[in-house]
Amino acid sequence: MKLRLEDITAEAKEITFVEPEMEINRILAQGPVREYHVNAPIGVTVSYYRAGTDLFFAGTLTAQTVATCARCAEDFKASNDRAFRLVMAPKSIGMDGDAGLRADDLEFSLYDGDEIDLGPLVREQLLLALPTRPLCQDDCRGLCPHCGINLNRGECECRSSQPDPRFAVLRSLKIGRN
């Protein structure tokens, strides 16, 4: 979705659109966050207005993802929602003295040209909404380190029969009273 600068006025406007999932899936497949796959278009609502040359955006996005749990390796579906705000200033005047402080802010960006492409903004916000370690549930028990059974589905037989080898040294420890 692209907005022409001349259409962004001091009066706030709101748009709702869907961003295709193909580009974000390509980015996810090439990057460090390969556990996720977006399985439907991303729903986006954005309100926007202008104050001088600065552009202000506030919105929400909703994406349906399929991810692989980091503990049990099961695939699960999740809904990822994120609210965002962004201020954009023109590149030509965005590099003055105080812009160095503003450029570090996640809610600040620079624009160039006659159009604002909201696609990269939506993809960036979705990447920020994804947990770094996907879990199918907060209390996922993971896999048994010995037999590999999913402990969310039941207990394994080897769990109680093998003591933790890290405590083997303690078996030979004799504690006496003096």
C-alpha cells in the first residue's frame, strides 16, 4: 500500500488494507527467524496525518502465523497482534543536530520521494511482534532428553529410571557428625 505525500493532510485519515504474506515469508525464510510462516494476508489499520513536513502514523496489524515450538518441535498456529506508532521526517532535513537523537528511536524514520510505501513498515512491525523463541504454550514441557518423547503428551518410561549424571559425585560423599 502506497500513500502519496500530497494526499497526507493535517486532517487525520484512516485506512484498512491487507498486506500479502509472500514478501514477509520470503524475508522470514532468509533471515534468522525461520521458525515462523505467515499463512494469511496481514490485516492492517493505519491512521495518518501531517504536521508541517513530519508525517505521523499509528495503527495495528494482525497476522496469523504457523511456528515450530522451540521446546517440543511441534508446529502450532498463533495470532500475532501489534500496535505501532511512527513519525517520519524528510531525509533532506532529517539530518540536522537533534536528528541524531531521534534516529535512534524505533518510532522515527526518514522518507524520500513523493510516496510512502507502507509495506516495509508493516513487515518491520510484524517482525518486531514475533517472539524470539516461539512456544506452543507458556508451560510447554518440551522433549525428553533421553528418548525424545513429547512430555506434553505424557510421561516417558526412562524419566525416573536414570538419575541425573551431574549428581553422580554426590553419591560418594559421606557426611559425618563431628
